[in-house]
Amino acid sequence: MDDDQLLQRATELGRVLVSQDKDLLREGARWLREHKNFSGIIYAHQLRITVGQMVEDLELISAATSQDEWWGRIEYLPIG
């Protein structure tokens, strides 16, 4: 799937996308500019976070937030 289709499908399913793909990040930014609603993106640069850090941060995000808080939102890992 291309990034536009992937973001659309995740939104239909109410799922937040976790990605290390800059193109998906750009697509999400475009959707924000165009005021298109989407279910959220969590982005992590490949060279700035380990898999272990990603898992820890995603566990924290999962425990501390609800799906409703993610609509139209892009966040970056690592946290803090």
C-alpha cells in the first residue's frame, strides 16, 4: 500500500500507526495541513532509538493515553 492508502486504512480501523518511514511522516503532515482527520502517527527515526526504547515508550503511551487522544496527532519517539 502507498502511504496515503495505509493512513486511510489505519484511520478506518481506528489504529495509530507506528513507523520509521519519513514518507509516511510527510503524508501525515500533508493530511494535517489539509485538515484531513486521521487516527494518529507515532514516528521514530531509525538511528535515534533502539528497539527496546521503542517498546518501552509504546508501552507507556498505551498505558497513559486513549485512542480518542490520538486523532490528528503526530508524536515522535523517543519520549523525553
